[in-house]
Amino acid sequence: MRLTSTLPDDPALPGLAAIRTVGLASAIPALGLGDGRVELLLYGYTAGDRATLEARVGRHRFAVKVYADDPAPEAALYRALEAAGLAGHSGARVPPLLTWERDLRVLILGWLKGPT
């Protein structure tokens, strides 16, 4: 998929609809983004199932994962991996779960630099 800043209109993804309508800062207030400019890039999209976005706010980058289904099991996995010490800055690691919104079915993850 080619990277784009155009977000799909997909009613199966309530988080994507909220971000399209009110913007990321208003849709996910727990991020504390305020009025800063948010740049969103669509990294992956499967219609009716999920979308992955890169968000850039100033020097900060993070991943926005939007789902059609409840992401609670994935959020619990990220919390468990962090508790096991894998969300640090060295060695084998996973991105930290910054926040998530169950009703919107959205996970916000810290950005890991380096190869995927």
C-alpha cells in the first residue's frame, strides 16, 4: 500500500470515523495532544477489519491501530509484555501501549525506531 494522508471512510471502524470527523486529538483526549498539528499517514488498511496509521506531532511519533473488533486482548498483551520488561529501550522489545479506547476500538502505541 502506498502511504497516504487520506483516511478511508469505513463504517466498520468506529475509531477511524471518529478520527476523520473530529481529529485524533479530540477523538483520543488521553493522548494530551492539545491544539498541536497532527500529521497522519495510512500505513495499512484492510476494509472492514483494521487500519494502521503513523501519527506525527512535533518530534513525537506513534502508531494508531484501529480495529473493527474489540482490541482488549491485544491491549492486555502489550501490558503483559511491558510488565515483563520488553517495552524498554534495549534488547528485544515491543512498543509501549500509550493508551487505548475500547469503545472506538483503537490502540495507541509508542513508535519503535529501526527495521520492522
